[in-house]
Amino acid sequence: MSRPEADGSDMPLDLGLTATDGAHPRRRGLFRKRYLLGLLIPVFMFSGAVIGMYYQPLGLQKFYELTGLQPGGGAKSPIALPPEIEMPQEMAETLLPTDVVGLARLMPRGDVAIVAAPYGAGDARLSALLVEVGDHVARGTPVARLDNAQALEGVVLTAEANLAVREATLAQTRSAIAASRAEAQASLDQARATASEAETILTRTQDLTARGVATTATLDAARTASAEAALAVARAKATLARFSGDALDDQPDVIVAARNVAAAQAELTRAQMDMGRAEVRAPIDGTVLDIHATPGQRPPSEGIMDMGDISQMMAEVEIWQDRIAAVAVGQPVELAAPGLGRTLTGTVQSIGLTVGRQGLISDDAAANSDARVIRILVSLDAESSRVAARYVGLEAVARVDTGAMARASQ
């Protein structure tokens, strides 16, 4: 190999064309690939970290849950934001920076009332349904019957018979007490008359004895008769004293019999109240929303039926705890859902006092179902309430216009 071939002027041509001197070019190409690879690896790592922090895969979620750390390095706007709520296009186009968005659930005023079997119904089964879905019923109206009605009616008949016996016993006691008191009074009157007569005879005998007409034996007999008559009066008074008071109902035997009647009346009243266990009554004024049982079935744990006052519809909205400070009572709210075909409007009626777990979950599989939210209640206007009455339980997206009051005051 000649030295001119190693001249620097020939080097560029040898890099691309000469095969025998390819060692040096190969080393420079390898150096360039490594240099490029060294640049790309940090870029991929940084991009993957950012994407991973934003979408929060399961492993990253567990890491934050265990350590209590928050992504974003303590910044006011962390990178790992909550998953975006998918909202209708028309709502997204008019979204303002001051708006607060949350998932909502349509419900009747006072929420859905569960109509369950009455307390103490036991293993009674449903005998008949008296209403259908969509019927409006007033509070206390029977909506279903149970098959324990005959057994409870038998208890009522027994209690009525027992009451009749006790009432007859009371009447008998009153009659007997009245007769006994009258007899005792008559005995006392007779004893007093006998005592008066004996006293008169004693006085006459004493006068005759003083004049020597009657003997001493006659006088002693008169004295004995007078004393016996006085004892008879005392005995009659004691017998009459057993009937204390002038009123017949004040007699002890009559009082006991009257108490027995009261106890029997209480038993009958309780048996009649137990008849309510054979009927299921509406707990509120409202509309039957759904029925969960048919005749012949035992009342299920979720209740026989659901009712609700759909004359005024509400919406329960879950607001993230970091945005609740901007929400106030009276602010306008807009709700939208694909199934409605239109938006609903209302105002914030009340704001919850506790922070709880998220109960409404969006369709996004990456949504955080362990979020901390505060629930607010939204009262829908008349037209929106009429439309929402057909969609109890429908999930929607709610937008609270927190800047409406400020714009109205300007």
C-alpha cells in the first residue's frame, strides 16, 4: 500500500468506495448510531413518563395510593389530572373557564322511596298488587296485599270474643254489687227497726218494774233483747260498709272487672293494628316508578316497588372537592346526556356538608372511581322537570355556571 493512498485528500472518497479500508468508517458509523440512540432514549423516557402520569396506569395509581405522593412536583396544576368527562359537543363548545363540570343523576324530589313490606310481616307472601307502574297514589293508600290477612283476621275475632266476655263479666259484677248493696242496706234498716223496738220494750219494762207490775226476770229479758238488737245494727252497718262510696263504679270488684275490659280492648286494638301487616301502603305522595315482585313471591330485599315525587325533578351532581369552593346556591346549572336529546336547566338548591367517594363513574375505563367528591342538589325548572320525569336515574353531565352571578351584577 503506497502512502499517497493515506493522504487526507483521498479520505472522503475512500470512506464510501474502498472496501479494504472500511474499519475506520465502520467505527464512525457506529459512533453516530450510538450518539443518535443516546439522544432518543431520554426523549422516549421523558415522553413515556409524561404520558404515564397523565393516563395513570394501574401500577402508577397504586404507587400514588401507597405513597400519598401527588404528581406534578407540588405544582398548583399537577400533570396527572382527573380523567376528562366526556361531554356533548354543544356543551363543550360553550364551556367557560369558570364552569365546574361533574357527573349527575336525575332523581325525583326526596329521591326514590322504597316501598317495603310492613314491619312484622314475617314470611308472608305477596297476595295482590293494587297499582301499576305510572300510577299516582296518595300517602297511606294501599298498594299491595299480603297472604297473612286470614291469620290476622282470626286474631282479631279472638280478641273481639274475649272483649265481649270481659264486658259481660263487668255487667254481671255491677249487677251483683248493686243487689248486694241493696240487701245490706235492707238488713241495716231491719236491724235498726228491731233495735228501736227492743229499746222501746226495755223502757216500758223498766217503768213497769219500778211500779212493781213486771218482775225482775222480765226486765232482764228486755235488756238482753235490746243489746242483741244493737249488735245486729252494728253487724248490718259493717256489711254495708263493704260497698264503699255511693257510685257503683267505685266498688273494688267493679274496678277490677273494668280493668279486665280495658285490657281486652287493648288486645283488640293491637290485633286490629296488626291487620296493617297484611297491607302495603304508600309511604309518600308520588308515582309508582318500578315494581320488583309479583303475587306469590316473598317481598324482596330491595322492596316491593319504588315510588317518587316526579312532579319536581332534581339532579344529584358530584363535584370534585378541589372545585367545590366555586359553587354556590342559586347558580344556574345545565345538564346534558345522549339519551335526552336536549339539555336540562336548573339551579343549585343545596350543597352537601361531607366529602365522600365518587358514586357515579363515567364510561372511561381509566376513570378514577376512588375520587373525593361533594354532592350538590340541583332543582330543575318546570319544563326540564317535565322532561326528566321519564328518565329517573339517568346519568348526565352537569355544568355549573359559577360566574353567572358575577356577570349579572356587572
